[in-house]
Amino acid sequence: MRFEVLGNDARTRARRGRLHLAHGTVETPVFMPVGTQATVKGMTTEQLQSLSVQILLCNSYHLMLRPGPETVAKLGGLHGFMKWDRPILTDSGGYQVFSLNKFRKVSDDGVTFQSHLDGTTYALTPENSMDLQVALGADIIMPLDDCLAYPATPEAAALSMRRSMDWAGRCSKRFRELMPEGQSLFGIVQGGVYPDLRKESAGRLVEIGFPGYAIGGLAVGEPNTEMYEVIEQVEPSLPEDRPRYLMGVGTPEDLVECVGRGVDMFDCVMPTRHARNGWLFTADGHIVIKHAEYKADERPIDEACRCPVCAKHSRAYLRHLFMAGEILASVLNTIHNLYFYLDTMERIRQFIEFRRFDELLAQVRKRAIRRT
Amino acid sequence: MRFEVLGNDARTRARRGRLHLAHGTVETPVFMPVGTQATVKGMTTEQLQSLSVQILLCNSYHLMLRPGPETVAKLGGLHGFMKWDRPILTDSGGYQVFSLNKFRKVSDDGVTFQSHLDGTTYALTPENSMDLQVALGADIIMPLDDCLAYPATPEAAALSMRRSMDWAGRCSKRFRELMPEGQSLFGIVQGGVYPDLRKESAGRLVEIGFPGYAIGGLAVGEPNTEMYEVIEQVEPSLPEDRPRYLMGVGTPEDLVECVGRGVDMFDCVMPTRHARNGWLFTADGHIVIKHAEYKADERPIDEACRCPVCAKHSRAYLRHLFMAGEILASVLNTIHNLYFYLDTMERIRQFIEFRRFDELLAQVRKRAIRRT
């Protein structure tokens, strides 16, 4: 893996970069659509390619339970299994164990939990999370971490962060033993909303040494402003020459705000999940397609949008599909929302290239105020 | 509308034809995928076009209830509403009233029923079923008919058939009053499994005069052999120069058998519904994709198939998508099954062109025996 910083913005921390991975080159800042179970829900790989998706995220947790790492490995890893030949990132599963399992048990060694599908007991350790992700074969893999509930006391946040840092060291060790070809392991900064803990965490990760650094434990319920502050506090501790990945974020406005604070990579279920719920992004905010006002509305979702759905379909038809519970509602809505996100990233990259990212930030903030 | 018989097979009743409709030309024999609610479940119109779908069937019943004919008409009829620019056929809704409504009341005037969605009472008459289908704007529309349960006594079948023939006359009258541009009304032969009744029905329809004739009331539970016999009995009563449409049929074998008995047009939910249930057609019968034997099977659904799904995806991946309840399972399975049906029709047309359709019939029968 190689990361180039192509250029920095004039008045913000935004930077334009290029990430060279085993399955291709990724222009950053980049948004990674989420393909939880080795599929971005409702999308064929051809549709994802025509949307210019550069890199996907898949969830190790779900794939560990079904179809299992052996099956994926036998079919040639995730790339062969889902027939996606561009880069993939897998998370460690730590977050899903935290969010989907009531009966998990965390110790210093790792976490045991029961499958949300059939109750089978599984154990995830830093070491076997590396084995799992090496079997899945993504270009970028993530260390197992201990996920913290929000809000958390400084004591709880410190304990959890230090455990995660120990695990990061064990992941790194196991990863170096395995030496998987074409894969890179990132580190994840933890520490809740506490600047000292975040700084300590970043320091420990940099000491271990990773080719990229994620900021974890955000977008878990804290106000946006608090999230932005944490990024501002963490950013100076992260090496300039390594990509920074903000996990699980966020709204289109979040993307712009966080790029301005130095973030290079994002993933979020928001565009795809909201699409299936009929929440569609537009330049002026969003529309909820089920609303009766769209029953006979001949206009596209967003008159300013150049996506294939807006080029063709009316709100009336999309509302009908949604009300009728049709699969095509999910498909078309997902195409639109992903296009919106990827187009936002494209504009972000262009504004940085012109070293005028502050203008995009100002536009986005003005529009947000106009809507309130 | 204009129908040409391009050629007849040498040793069967099969014929190769061409149907000129307002929205394009249809090569017959043809299979019409079902787009119940103005969408073939899971398919974009681009995907349908790339599968070479020539003509779709939509259900008036469902569209009457939701979004309603006014909405569809305002958006430019079904073609404008769903952005499908090739031909469409709508049924009258009579069959859905029969199959989806426990509390329907049929009289000589028409049928009243409660919406299966919200209980609202609706009335369908021969006249307003024409108004409805003219609002929807399909190239081919169908008269309201009285649907008969199977089995039925000769008396019940006679009553129902004669009522349907009265309605066909009223539909024809209303249709001629409306004179909708670019639309054609077919007749539907009824009469259950009784040759005399079928003959009487065909005679009455021919007397009224339609540009095409459907055979209704089949594929409702009778054995295949009985269905084939009815077609053989009806066929001589239908004008040679008009297309014949067998409603709601059937398996790939049924298509071949019925083409050999003179049928030109088919529609059926089987390829699309079976796809969503994981039942996938192959040259050697079918596979049920959820079976454990496919868990790590690297082969495509059908090694002889040239569809885009078989060109790319393994049974293992398709099984995973199905087991995980993923939308993409429905999408990919539907592409495959529709390709299989449309490819079967393509082969049917080729064998007729070579005047050797009996050879295809023999192949299909031999394969069916080999499987049992």
C-alpha cells in the first residue's frame, strides 16, 4: 500500500490524496459504500462500477457467521466471492459484536458472543480477527477494538482505549506473522470524547506503526460539534503521510466538515439504508418519498441531480414503488443516494484541487442554515 | 395493430409471427414477463431491455387500487409512468378480483369487491374496465371476464362463459366508443374444459371480431394434458391471421408444447416469482439455490447458460445472498430466470423458422422423461 498526498487546501486541513492498493487506486477524500454481507444492498457490481464506486466496506462479523470465512476463502476471497475487482476494506467485527449482541462478554483476551442468527457462541480475539480478515482478503483490514458506549466516564473510556491499544499491538503482531500479500492493517484511535485519551491512543498506535489510521468510537450518539472537536484534537497526532479514516460517518454535511478537518476516508450506511426507507438526498436537503404530495409529481427527486434515476424517473413513480413495497424502490433509491454521496465527494476533491475548499464549506453551512 | 404470420412449421401447428403495435414490433411466439405493479419485481427498465424483453404485462387490478388510473394517466400512461417505451399488455383485473378477493359479488352487470389493501369497495364493469385500461394506455388490453373455479360443472362453466361473452360484447362496444389511439382489445375464449363451450365461446368472439384472441381459464389447477387438449380443441376455431394468447402459462415445457399447438403469446409469473423463491431454471431442469450442496459450489447456475449472472456469479455466492435475504438475490435470480425463458422463446422461434419445431418438441420431451 502506498499513499500520496497530492496537495493541501489553502485555508483548511483538507487534503487531496491517492491511495494505491492491491486492487486499484483510490482518489481521496473517498466515501466507501457499505456492503455488509458481501453486497451493497440491491446493487449489482455493474451498477456500483457505473456509479464510480472506488472501494467498498464489508463487515467481517456478518461474513464470519454466514457464509463463513472458509467458504469465502475457497471462492477466492471477497473479491472472487462477490466478483468485485476494485478495493475492499473489512472492519474487524468489533462494532457489530457491540451493537448486535446483548450477551457479549469482553475480557482482556477478546470477546465472546452469540450469533444474532442462531445463538451459536463465537469468540473473537485480536489474533483470530486477523486470521478471519486475511481469509476474507480485503485490501485494508482493521484491528479488533473494544467499543465504548456513549456517554462514558473518563475511567471507562481510558480502560476501553487501553484495552483496544493492547489489542492493536496483538493484531499488528499477528498480521506481521501472517504477512498476507496485498493487504494492509490500519490502526484505530479510540478514547471517547477525551482529548488526553485520544492523544495517548494516537501516540501508542504511531509507536506500533500502521500504514493508515482510523478514528473510531465516533458517530455513536454524541452531538456533531463534539465529533468535529475530537477530530480536530486527534488530527495533529496523526502522521501527515498516512491516510485518515473516520469510521461510520456520516451525513453529507459531516463529510464536508470532516474533510475540512483532515479526514481522507469515510464509510456509512446512511445513503443506502436511508434509500431503502425512502429518504432521498437532494441539493436542498432531503425528501421523504412516501409523502402524499409526491403522488402525481412529475419532477425527478432532485432537478439538479445528474444520476440515472433523476434522468428518467418521476417522484410519482418512485413514490408508487415505495408504497407498493417494490424491490425496485430500494434499487432506484439506492442508486440515487449513492450517486449523491459520490458526487459530493467528487466536488470535495475538486474544491481541494483548486485550494478553495473553504468555499465549499461555506456553501454547505449556508445551505444548512437556510433549511433550518 | 397488425399481425403477420411469417411462416408455419412443417409438422406442428407452430407458427412464426410478427405483431406490430404502437410501441414497437413483437416477434412471436413471445413470452411477456409480468410487471404487476408497473415494475417487473427487482428489474430496472435498462435490465429488461438488455434481456431483450419485447413486451410486458401489467395488472390493471393492482394499478387501479394503487396508484390509481388518474395518476398513471397524468404521468403519460403506463409507458410514461414506468418509463418503458416498448409494448405493454394489461389484463382486465377480472382474474385478480377472483383470486385475491373472498368477498366479491358477481352479477350480470359486473363485479364488486373490496380492495385487498384497505377494504375499499370497488365495482368493475365491462365498460369501466375499458375506461380503466384506456387510462393506463397499454398497447393491448383485455376484456373483463368472469373467472371460473376449477373443477366446475358443465352448467357452471356454461353460465360463466356466456356471461363473459356478453361482457366481451359490452367491452367491444365501449372500446369502439372510446376509440383510443394505439390500443387494441383482444377477446378471451372461456368455457372451462368443455369442448362444446369453448367452441361456442370462440364462435361468439369471432362474431364480435377482435384483432387477437386469448385462451383464458387455463392453468388454474387442471392437469397439463387437459390444458393441451383444450388448446387443440379451441385452435381450429380461431382465425389463422390473428395472434393467439394463452393467459398465465407456464413452465418452459408448457411454452414449447403450446407453441406446437398454435399459441403465439404467453405470460406467467413463474420465472420471476420462482426466482425470488430461489428456484432457478436450467437446461437440465431446475436447482433450488438454498440447498446446502451449493454452499461452496464455484459453478454458475447453469454451465450452458449465457446470461450475465451465469457469466459472473457462483452458486455459492447466489446461495449466500438468498440465505442472507439480500435484495440482490432476487435481482440476480430474476435476471437468470427471465433470460432462460426469453432464450427458450428465441430457440422456439428459430426452430419454427427452420420448419423443424417437432425436433425441439422431441428434445424437450426426452429431457423431461430423463429427469423423471
